[in-house]
Amino acid sequence: MNDIVHKSFKDKQNTMPMPVELGTGSKHMLLDRILSLIPSGANINSCFNCGACSSGCPASGLSDMDPRLFVRMLSMGMDEEIMTSDWVWMCTTCNRCVHVCPMQIDIPGLVLFIRNNWPEEKRPRGIVDYCSLALEHESCSITNISSDDFKFVVEDVADDVRQTQQGFEQLNVPMDKKGAALFLSQSSRMPLTEPSEMAPLWKIMHLAGADWTYGSKGWAAENYCMFLADDTAWEKLVATKAGVVDKLGCKVLVNTECGHDFFAVRQGLEKFGISHSFEVKSIIEYYANWIREGRLKVNSDWNLDLKIKFTVQDPCQLVRKSYGDFIADELRFVVKEAVGEENFIDMYPNRSNNYCCGGGGGAIHTDFVRERLSYGKIKLEQILETGAAYCITPCNNCHSQILDLSRHFKAGFKTIHLWTILCLAMGVLGKNERKYLGKDLAGVDHKKRII
């Protein structure tokens, strides 16, 4: 038995399954490289084939593969089979397998290593193209929006809000404000395809009296280079963002309802040793604190008679892979304040033990659409079991995937951003900011603004 097997398992070797024995030599080239380059990869020796990883993985069975089989094939030197299985691109690297593994084997880390060694011409074009596009612009955006275009769109939408929505005549959306406490990131999709969806976020910042700014550079909240396991490109994007935030003198980079970019920046700063003088936080922390401090007058009275039910998705990158249950609890506090505690129904399992929706790891932008939807059936069933009419998704990739699931399977529930329900609960949601609301909420408005 290999020496690095945990001692407690050595003591129980007569009663427990034997760990995977690792080979060496030409038939184990992938494994040899993993063990030589990734110190933590050595814990693969401790796998004893319990199957916990596969039982909790929604990707199990896709492309005739599952996490346990993946580790077993790797240990047996089946390099060719592994390097021709598209399963590594269907795995969302959500880390639920690590969460349930008694030996904490980093299977997503192994998957990313395989991705890094994948033939370039065979990698999913969507992820490759988005990584390339982000590297072309200082905005770090996966779109071709220039700094001038971004500023124009932001100011155009803000001006419309100022002219048409009472109480926001003085709405300010700062750009490149030096010394601002908070630097906000923004999903590239919104200024390009649904700019009005940004307005609720600005209203929240305005009502909270936050000292914040966008940057004309480094503002984009995505990092598909991380999904390619392209460390050089991943580092460049994070370093670009860090340089912009530090140059402006902001104290916190605030990630606005996005899971993977939060993880990419926070993990990237540490992984690559990038010098910086700011913290990285999720805007959910601020939502919760501003409600507690009375800076956001969120009120659930609008739902007293309607009794519309809501559930919430826990983004893997934000909860399980970053904050843990703390941010999941803060998320629930915010949602309950907005919709009423009696109108919130949790999925099961939830928080750090929740299932991935299937849109992470770059999967939302690959050609494996059928597999992605199949992956998401567990999430679909979770949502349907709650009976909720709405699933709140504080992550753009989660939002896109769960929206696709509901539409494809004709499930009937709606998918909305967290900022949408917050503005609804404050009576400040504009008529053109209700794209994702159903008929039951399309016309709901307090008209009793609480300011």
C-alpha cells in the first residue's frame, strides 16, 4: 500500500476497501505529470472507490463517465480514453464531489489539469473565444464593447431613469471615480443585450448612499480563461482588474451577483501572488448589511396577500467554493426580508451541500446543450419540489441555466435576479425592469415608496 495513504485507513485496511494503487511509467503519463506538478494531486492515492463523489454529481453518466470512474481510469493509465472523453468539459468543477469525499480528493483540480492538456483545436469554441476576447481589451469583457461604448450605454440608461422615474432625478452612476470605497464589476451581457437590467442595481446603490464607481477598464465580471485552466491568461485578467482597482484607490472590489468571477478574482489573487491593496467581496454582503442598518427600506408587505412563493439558488462558486454557508445565510436573510419569511421555501439539499445547476465551469457556453440540460434535471427537480413560482439566482450563469431549464422542460417557474426582487420590495422597480417577472408580478408596485 502506498505510503501516503492516510494512517487511519492503514489501521483499518482489513475492514475497508483498498485504495487505488497508482502506477508509474509510460502508461501513466497523465498521472505522472499530475503528481509531479500538483502536490495536492497526490491525495488521489487515498481514493478507496466509495462512490460518494459519483452519487452526488449531476454529471455522472454523461458521456458514459462519472467522477469515480474518472479517477479509476486515471490511476490505471488510461490516458487515451481520458483525453478523448468530452466529460471533462461537462463537469462544472462545482466541487460537490470534494464536499462529500471522505478523503477530500480534488477531482475538479484533476479535471482542470486535463483541460489544460487538451488539444487546443478540440477545446469548446465558446470558452476559447470568450477567453480570447477578454484578453483583447482592458475592460476584460467577453464582448467587443469598448470603454467609450460602455460609458455611453451606462449614461444613456441612467439618463432615462433620471427623466422617467420619480425619486431618481439625481441618480449618479460614477465612472472612474478616484478614491471611491467600492469598485463594482458588471456582467458584460447586460450592457450589450439588456442594459435596463443594470438600473435596479444602481438604484440600490443610490438608496443605500454607497460610495462606489464603475471602471471604464477592468469592469467585466467574467473569466473564461480560468475555465480553460489557462493560468497565464487567468492571471493576466486578474492582474488587469487589480491594477485598475488599485489605481483608482478603491478599498473593495465588489462582485455584483456573479459566482465564477468572484472565485476567479479572489482565488487568482492568491494563486498568482498578485499584489493588491483591496478586498474582494460579494454584493450580497452589502445588501444584507444595508438592510440591517436601515439604509435599504426593504418591505415584504406587498406579498402579504399575494403569498407568491420564492426559492433561491446557491451559486457553487460563491458558496461552496468561496464563502461557505455564511454567504448562503446572508442570501436567505435578504430574500426573506424582501418576500416574507413565510413565502420562502428552501431547496433540499441547500447551502454548501446544494447541487450545481449545470451552467458553471463554462458549460453554459459549450455545444453540449443536451448534456447541460440533462445535468440540470436534478436542479429542476429541486426547484419543482419547493412549489415556488420564482427561483432567485444571484449569479448570471446560474440565471441563464435555470432559465433554460424552466423553458426547455416547460416547468413554469420564473427566474429572476436578486436586485429585481429587492427593488420590487422597495417599490422602485421600473416598468422596463421587469423582463423576467411573470404576469403575477408584472404590475405589482407599492406606490408607497419607503425612502
